[in-house]
Amino acid sequence: MNNFLIIVTSISIIAVIYHHALYPVFLYWFSKKHPQDGVKITPRGFHQSNKDRILPTMTMIIPAYNEQEWIADKIRNVACIDYPSSKLTIIIACDGCTDNTVSIAQNTIQEAICSDVHIEILSFENNQGKVALLNQLIPQYSSDIIALSDVSALLSYDALLIAATHFENPNVGVVNPTYHLLVPSSEGEKNYWEYQTRIKQQEATLGSSLGSHGAFYLFRSELFVTLDDDTINDDFILPMKIVEQGYRAIYEPSIRALELEHVMQEEDFARRLRISAGNFQQLLRLFPLLSPKYKGTAFTFFSGKGLRFTMPYFMVSAYIGSVLLLSNPLFFIAFIGQTLGYGIALMGFIFPRIFSNKYCQTLTYFVIGHTANLLGGLNYLFNKPKSSWTRVRK
């Protein structure tokens, strides 16, 4: 029994160290040795060009639920994107909004700045949820490329031109941008997203970028696979179903999606619980991506998303095992290190102003994230949360 406990605890400690330290170090080394080729575009300068005729047609779908605060800025933003108007359609899909989103949107598209862009406002009487909305709308449009974007995210003006250059490669099925927070809710959240941005970019050098962000991403319309009604993280499962078909998902740093809203800290944990339940769901539904035939993508999916879901269990096992093996000097050291780490994270959560150092706040954000991952996974397993559209106030 003692030997079994040693083996289980050792495996758990190694898994924690690998996921948080060794895997990022390996990604950093590999990405330096195999940098992605950047794309070069010739700006149109918002003028018609003979090259416009070879550009793919695009439909951008922007789901909206009670977005009166940001909808006008979003419409003005997409109206200023540099792409031939004859090849771009913007769909504002208002999903049972109970505020002034629809009226503000209708007024905004009358502004002069929007006169050269084809913008449609679709107003649905009942709130059906984002997944149902996407399943209904995406098959209706015959454009070459579908772009999905959140209302609260502003896009760089050349985003579509750069994406179109990537889609010249027939093996590319998805294009992802760099996601930026305008106003992070905490130092921990800021450092976390910077870390995730680096990891995402580095993972793409091994195969495909893992998942997308609802703020903005693009994909070939013919590759869309209808989502299950109870899908939680649609912006992960949708693009990875395209990767599962044998296409690449590209990460493009020069395409920017800037998030205007920031998550209120009191709402952040609930949001992360839902995302964590989705992590469990996507691991089950995308299990075929762990097949060796996906090569680097299988490796990053296991090392990143797969271990992220199981990490809370490894962390609990490592800590309990270290407590039970305190007589062993190595596990005693492991116990001290874990206790200090979790203690600092707890103090950073209880006394954020005192423990305001960026390293303390980052550690706190990570530990809270793993806690949400544990609870969210268990909630999905035993409670099967529904995927109805409940907007988190930010």
C-alpha cells in the first residue's frame, strides 16, 4: 500500500510540474526553433482594387443578447473594416433582447459611416441561446468564409484581409486572432491572458491552434458541423470539429480582437465554472483528437486541454499523498512547497490589496481557476448544466 501511495503521489506531482512548467518550456523552445511564417498584405486603403475579385466572400455573424451598451461601437467598428463591400455581409443577430439593443442597432446603421456596408439586423422574438442561433444562421449563408464575433470586441481594420490571405492555403480551415483585454479585472487576469496568448501562439507551431475565442474567429463555411444543443464552449468545439476533419487552425498575431468589457470579480468565478464544465464536455466530445494521426495537435490537446481538466485531481492527489508521506524527505519538501503556494494563493484571494504583487495575484488566479475547474467538471458530470444564453455582466 505504501508503494502504491508513493507511485500515485509521484505521478500526480510530475503531472502538475509538467503541465505548469515543463510543457510551457518545451513550447517556448519548439516555437523558437520552428517560428510560424507571417503573412504580408498590401493594404487596400479602402479603395477598390483589381485584386478584390479574388478575395473570398465573407459573412460576419454577431450574436447579441442585451448589448445596448456596446452595439453602436461594434457596428461602427465593423463598418470601418477594410474589405470590399460587395464581398462582405454583416449580420447582427439579436436573440430575444429585452433592452434597447435592436433600436440602437437600427439607428446606428443609418449613420454615414455605415452607408457602404451591407449590415442586416435580425431580431428574434424569443431568446433561444447562442448555440441554437448559430445552428440556425450559419447554414443560411453561402459565403466562402463565416466570421463570428462578440459585440463587445473591436477588430483591427485589416483583420479580414489578413485572414483571407491565410485562406488561400486550402489546408487552412480556421483563423484565430490575438485576444486582448482593454481593462483586466485584476493583475492576475491580465497576467493569465498574456500567458494564455503565448501558449496559444506556441501551440500553433506544433499543429493547430487549440480552440478559438468568441471575440472573433473565422472558418470555411462548408466545414461547419452542427453543434449539439447542449454545447457549452461553442467557440472551442466548433473550430476543433474542423480540425478533426483534417484542416489546420491558424493563430495570427497581427489580427487583433480587443475586449471592451471587463468581468466583475464577483461574476468571474461563475463564468469560470461554466467554462470549466465546458472543458469536461469538450474533452469527451473531441476525444478523437488524441489520436496519434493528429500528431502535434494531439500532443498539445493532451498536454494543454486534457491535463487542464484533470489538473485539479492531480493537485489534490499530490497534496494528500504528500501529507501521508511526510516521513519521506522528498515528499516533505513537496508538502512544504505546495502548502506555501496554496497559502499565498488563499491570502491573495482574501487580502488582495495586501498581497497585490503580480506574482501573488497570478498564483491566486491560477489556483481559483483550478478550483473552478474541479467544481465545474463535477457539476457537468452530476448536474448536466444547460447551455441557455445567460449573459455575465462585465
